[in-house]
Amino acid sequence: MKGLPKYLNTAQDFNNAHALALSGDDSMRQAMIAHWQALLNSDQVWVFQKAVGKDFAPGEGEKVMSDEKDEAVHSLFRPVDNPESRMRQLGLSAETIKVRIAELGGE
């Protein structure tokens, strides 16, 4: 096999690909960092909280989005933990993934 596997379906697949990336070139490391980052990004989802005015200032960790069809409609969203995230399905923690990213030279 050449390079990283196309599909990573289990925690062991991720660990094996991680070991392969550690011994590979920079492009392989960057690809594995992207895989780890995708797991980390799946841990939270944005959930609608309420409709807000155009001049509403969101708090830390919040975002305001306008409706695609009606620019006058604004909604407040907050991130919440996603209990069905891929990371949790694989039994991995955010701390473990951050360590793996750092081992590959990522941030």
C-alpha cells in the first residue's frame, strides 16, 4: 500500500495511519492532521437559540447568521456537544486527538 488508507473506520485504523504518517513525508503528515482535525471538528454542532436583531452583538462562542433568502432575518447559534460525533463513536477524546496532532507537527 502506498500512502494513507482511503477510509479510516476504527480507532485502530486512525492509530495505524498515524504511525504511518509519523514515518512518512510532510504531505502524509498534513493529510493525517486533516483527518484528526475533522474528528475534533465533529465534536460540537451549532444549535439555533433565538431570532435576534440585525445589530445584536454575539457573546463569546456564539455566532449570528442571516437567512439566505431574507437578509433581514438573523439567528443566534451556540455550539453544543454532539453526543453522536464520530470522535465519541470511536471512543477517542479531544485531548488524545490534540496530542496526536501535536506529534505530527500541527497546532
